[in-house]
Amino acid sequence: MYVNKMSTSRPWTILLLCLVGIGELAAISRQSDIKLENNGYSDILLAFDETIPHSQSFINKTKDYFTRASKVLYIATRQRAYFKDIKILVPPTWPDDPSYQIAAVDQTLYKSDIIITSSNINKRSVPQTRTYGGCGNPGIHIQFTTDFLFKDRYPPYYSHSDKFIVHQWATFRWGVFQEYPSAGEQTFYFSTVYARISAVKCSILLKGRTYARDANNKLIQCQTDPSTGLYTSECQYYVYPRYPIGLKTHVSLMDHHYIQEVTGFCDDDADYATKHNAEPLNRQNRLCSHRSTWDVISNTPDFVGGRNPPTNYTDAQLVPKFTFIKAARKRRSVILMDMGQSAQDDASFLKLSQAVAHYVGANEVRGEHQILVPEILEKPFRPKRVVRSAHENGDSLHAIEDMKYELSNIKEDDVKQLFSSEVSPSQKQVIVFSTNQTNLPNTTAFKSAGVTLHWISLHPHPGTNKGVWTPVYYSHGHPESMAHLDAVYDVIQRTDGTSAYTVKLFSATKILEPGQEYRDTFTIDNSLHGNLSLLVTYTGMLPLLEVMSPSRKLYSDISSETEINHELKMVKVSLKYDEAEVGRWEFRMKSRRSTSTISLVVLSNSTPRDGIVPITLKARLMLNNDSVPPKMAAYADVTQGQHPVTGLKVIATVFRPGVEDGEHTSPYKMMLLDKGAGADINKDDGIYSRYFPYLTGRGDYLLTVDIFNSHGSVISHWTEEKLDRQGTFSISRSAHGGSVYLHTDHSDNSAWRTSDIPDRNDVYPPSRIIDLHVVRKSDINMTVTLSWTAPGDDLDHGTAAMYDIKYGQNGLDLLKLKDDSPSVPEVAIVTGSIKNPLPDGTTQYLTINVTGLFLIKRKGFAFLIRGIDDFGNKGEFSNMVTVGFSSIPETQRTKHVTGSNREADVSDTAEYMAVPKVDILQSKAGLWPLLFLNVILLTCFLLIGIVFMSMYHRDRYLQPDSSSVLGIA
């Protein structure tokens, strides 16, 4: 890494504030460059991971699969969309090729829409789409592995990678989900429409075989579990992949897409052959309120309101254009410092200079990264970190001097002059930090020049980013916010490759009074392999710093490993890899004779080792302005490579706008959860989520996420049947989650009310329950026990006031008539209570006696539930569950006692349409009526047989001789 000086009479520099202007987005998703114009998707970024060796075979297969997938997509969307333009990012380790273009700085694995990684024998996970936002919202990226994409033997893909690409694209782009059972979900369900056990599938016309295997691997009939009324877990459902005599349905690509005849998506408004199966508890029904995939897709921004109507393109027109890009070996960053009229020695200049030092220090290990800094920073930086280059400085600064702080008027040629002296191609980026609130850049000039721009302002968000092409970073006024430092590492993370990782382990800012000290700990785990740095910035006097390793070795501000820069007010402790001991580290900071604001960042510059990559943390604060009221949510994505890390304690801190008692509104801390409830749509996927309802008005909201010395497990093998956990890590991580701007004042909530109670400030109802399921049922007691994760009073925070449970005996009717359907009365509750919800995140159980709930003579029930808060705000209805009951004689049933805490008995009677278990003992009282009935039926059959035989012999006796009739002698 080279740091070059730029001489200028005007102060310019860098800083990155990770408050991305995501508040302008309408949906919960990441920013992507993908566009859909004239039915064609363009600017799709597909990346090969650096673990994949160069292979022309992989390249050819990738092009072939996505070419075929383009046609599949066109047919599935009813001639509305296809893949038009795909950019393929190849690793920098691959050989150069004249056809390769130079990738922009932000065209990295981090920002890719589709990632192809090599398969690891010990950690093989199925392809997946990382998604936060839920139904109808785009995802983060698609991950494919070489095994599943390029090898035919891996089920459930069966040589149909083109269809599977569209299957994953549907989740990534449109927010629809799989319609086959997910890990831990039931393979079968009880259909209240057909009064039988059915396999989870869409369409219901798909054909297959239900079977189980014994200890000798022989096929046997499925048995039922009397506690659920469904087949036991040993029972499987095999869908026929081919139909020689034809199939009456062609859906769904979100279910068994590998079937040759399947070409489309299930639809609500369709004939029977493509009708959506709304009853089963699959992921699509659970997360999308039992809507069909096509209903969700057709109402996304891609197609709603008649956008991109059907066309008649030929196969040749559906072939994508593939552009190969490769990251240049060299990267050049120009750091500009727009101070306006600010003095060079004020607090703003110090903040910017410290941020530059963080950026330069984090890139010191990257020898191919050249950083150009202004002359004004030459003195604060150590001579060993500055490389003079008068030739480059003279060419580069000509454009800067002509700008005269008018970056809003910069031209494309001015931007090109910043890089006019380079002798070989490089990735180019400009990082500007500005104190001019209204001086927004002409981002078009940077884009046209092929330069990535990072724009930062020390001012708060102005409320709009109209006309700005690049993400703009804004500051936050809270004294404990260290956004100007956190942002540096966010930009590094966005532009990092996979050959080296900048991992932030810990960060904190404290205001210490004279003599006050601050102690804390952080953990180094064995996924890290690199140098360790502790960077302290401060105001006032130099503080006392002590760091203790796990082996009790002490480092301080007088140690040989410590570098002090008094001009930058910065202390850096640098430790080599062999000194960065795995385990718990301690540190102590103490203010001396003056009040000081002290910030600490612990950093690891780590490289992969023996196939082991560091555990990384990414965080984002998202705002959905389409919901009423607007919903804000925090997300943390923890992975090792592409494998989720679960079981961690993840803490989110949200800095809010406003003033309390003359001071800034205090930040709000909350734990993020990976339970598959509330804002978290999938359990144990390494994405920790939670809504944030505690808004303080119009303004900027900023997120930081920390993992403090927490134990977690890496999901090493992720299939549709199970999750295998490999290894336990104790880790510390810290990440900046960006910011969003809330345009509507929270105090003006008249338009947000979801109940009829006036004059209140409670605008958020309980969150939607997305994990309602049947735990057990009893045919003898006629009871069913339901379970779910309790929502909160405000979304997934607090405790709801009560529950409303709707029921019906036809699931489809219940979905159509939710509000008008009857509610389960309190008298039917055996255990649990609808009036005493548990706190949010708690697993709740409730047992219902259905004896008095029968509406028609049908053996099944369907249930929905929603939470209601103490202001009458009603949450959305949950996913639906169904349960079937067998006919049990009244003498065998246990009399229901209201409010009884007695555990429900398990019925020993086999469910109809299923094979009972062989060791079931029937009572004698129940056998006599059956024996008597069998005797009567046998007698009737014998009498009927005798009558038919007598009629047959009588007819033969009365029939005339044929020869007489014909007159033959």
C-alpha cells in the first residue's frame, strides 16, 4: 500500500459515515443495480468466488445454464421477463484475458447478486437465497455451489439447473418462497377440503408415492402418529420426476421444479390445474399469508399496474449478453477533504484526519492499494506512511484546484484527471468528506468516468437525496456515536475481496471525566489469522491505555508495540499474528486531568488459512415506507464464508433523533433474534432480526451491532432435512448498520391508527405470528394443542394484551372470511389462556377442546391467531394450521372440564386414510359393536349370494333349446 501526497492550498480529505440513504427505498432490501426495462433484466452481477479455480468448463456451463434459465424465466412470467445482460466477475487470481473488462471498486463479491462458490466436503450447504425482508421484498444475494450447479447427481435438481436458477431468482427478486417442506417442517398435512392426509405440495395434482422403510431398508406402508394424526417422521413422499402419460398441471417452480412438465407458478385466480394449494404449512404460505406465488410476483414493482406486459420474443432474443469483468490487481483511492470555511485546527478537521488514519492503517497490508491524500495531511501522518510523487500530484490536483469546492459542478474530464498519471489499469475510487451541507456532488460525472464515489457529510441527513446516484453517508449528533470511524470500515467491507478480510472485533466511544476509567473485554477466535490492531482516538489529553492478553501479557502506551501520534491524537497498538492469542482479552482506558471523548476500535487484518475464512458480521437498518405505519427493522448477518453462524448473543444499538431534557435522545439497545418470529423470517439461518418501534420523530436513525464474547455454532451441512452444527466459537464482532431517514413525524399518527381508540400514541400492533403449528391432538379428548412464538405489544417488543383465535372446518373458507369467522371461546380452552399472553419471543402453548366447535359434520379444523394490544391494535392473522379428528365412540371420550390443567390423553385410534400402528390395544367394549356389525354384514352377503345363484339356475331351466328355435334337426 502506497500513500501519496497531493499538494494543494485547499484542505480535502476522506471519511466514511455508514448512514446509507436507504430511507428512500420502498422495501426492505439491499441496494442493487439490477434494472428491468422492456422486459429484460440488466446489470445482474454474478461472481465466482476466489476459491474456484479457473475453468473454461465452468464458464461455458454457467453461460449455458443462464441462457436456458432465461427462456424458463420468460415462460414462467407469462412472457413478461428474461435475462438480458449479466456481468460475470471473475477472481483476480484467474489468468488475464483480453476480453475481460476492469471491474469497478464496488463490483465485488460483497455486492454481487449471484455468488458461485466451490463445494467443501466438510461444509456443504444447499444453494440458498439470503433474504431479510420477507414476502414481496427482494433478497440480498443468491448463493450457488459448483456441485449443485454443475453436477447432475445432486437431488432435488436432477439435471435442471436452469429451472433451479429461476426458482432461486423468484425468492431473490420477488420475495416468494419454496412450497416444499423446509428443514424441521412437516412433510404431510391434514386437508380440511378433502378430509385426508396429503403431502405438502403445489399443485395438488402433482403425483407421487408415500412410503416408509423398515430396519432392513424394505418398503413398508406408512403409519400414523396418533398424537398428530399425520404420518410418522419415517414416512416420505416421493414425487415422480417424469410423467410418460402426461401431467394435468404445469406448476409450481417453487415446489418440485425439476419435473419436466412444470413450467410456471401457482396462481390464486386460475383453473384447477394451476390452482394454488393454500392449506399446507410450507414457507410460502407461512410468510405470504397463504397467497399464491404468482399473486405476489404480479404485484411486485416489476409487473404491478401492467408494467412489462407480455411480448412475443424469439428464443434468439432471449439469449443474455455476458460481460466478463475482473478486478484489477491495483487499486487507487483519491481522498479529498472538503472543509469549506472550517478552520484546519477545529474539531471537524481532527475527526476527518483521524478517519483518514483509520482508512490508511486498515489498508497497510494491501500492497497493491495506492492511496492519494492531500498535502495538508502530510505532517500529521508519519513519514513512513507517506510516499511523495510530484508527477502524480501535479496532474491530479489541477482538476481539484479548478473545482473551488463546487463539487456539484464537477465535469467528467475533471474526474479523469485525478487518475491521468496511472501507467497501468486500476480500480478507481474517490472518497470525499465534506462539511458543506448543501454541496452535493455531481455523481453523474464520477459514474461516467468509471470512478466509484463515496460521499460523506459531517452534517445530519437533510431529508432528501434526490438526484444522488451514489450512497451518501451522514453523521449523527449523539456524542457516543462514532459513525465517522464506523463508516470507514463499512466502506472497506464493501470493497474488500476474499483474499484478505478487515474484521472489526470491537468498537466503542465513551466520554470520560477526569480520572474516570472504562474497562471491557473482547475475544479473538481461531477463525482469525492475521495481525491485530487496537486504535484509540481521543480529545483533550492522552489517556492511559492498558491491554491484557489471555496469557496475562500486558501492553500499554509505553510498550514497543505502541505508536502515539500527538497531532492526530491517536494511539495504535500493533501485534503480529503470533502475538494475537486466541481467547479473552481485557483493556482499560483512563482519562487523565481533563474530560475526554475516547474511541476504541479493535481490528484484525485476517487472511484465509487452510480453507478457513473469518467469521464476519454485516448489519443493516431498514425502513419500509410502504407499510402503515412505517416499519423499521435491524438485521445482522453472521456467516463464515457462506455458512450461517447461529446461537449468538447479538446486540443492536439504535441512535435516534430528538432531544430529551436538553440532551440528545438516548440510544436504544435491543437483542436481535434468530428464532423465525417477528421480523426474523427464518430460524437458525444466521440472520438475527428485530423490529424497532421506538421512534422519536422525524430524522435520522443510525444502527450499530455488536457481538460481545458470545458462543455460536457454524451450520456446516444445511439440507432440507436437517441442520448440522460444526464447531463452537466464542467471538466478538462489531459492525455499522447504516442509517435511514424517517420523513413522517411519529407524533402525527392519525393516519397510522389500526384501532378506533382516539387520543393515543400507540400506533404499532403486535407483529404477525409466522410459526403457529400443531403440537399434538387427542381423538379421545377431542383436543388440539397449538404453539407459537409470542409477539409483543408493539410489533415484536413487549407483551400483547390478548389473542384472537379464529377457526373453521374448511381452511380455504377460513382464509377468505378471516374477520367474519367465529373465534374460539374461552370455555373451549383447556390449558393456557387467550387473555394472558407471554412476553415477546417466548414459546406459548394453548390446548383447545373442539367438541362444541363443530359447525358441520366434517372431521377437520383450521385455526388462525392474531395478537391484540391494550389499545385495541390488531395484528395481522398468522399462518393457518389444520388438524383432523377420527370418529371416536362417546364412551371412549374423556369428558372435558373447563380450565382443567390435566394433560390431554393421546388417542390410540388410527387416523382414517392411514395405516395404524400394530401394537395398539383396543378395549373390549369397543370390539363388541364392531364384531356384531361384521356378523350382520356377512349374513347379508351370504343371503344376496344365495338369491343370485337361485336366479341363475332358474334362468337356465326356462331357456328354450337353440336348435329348436333355428329349425335344425
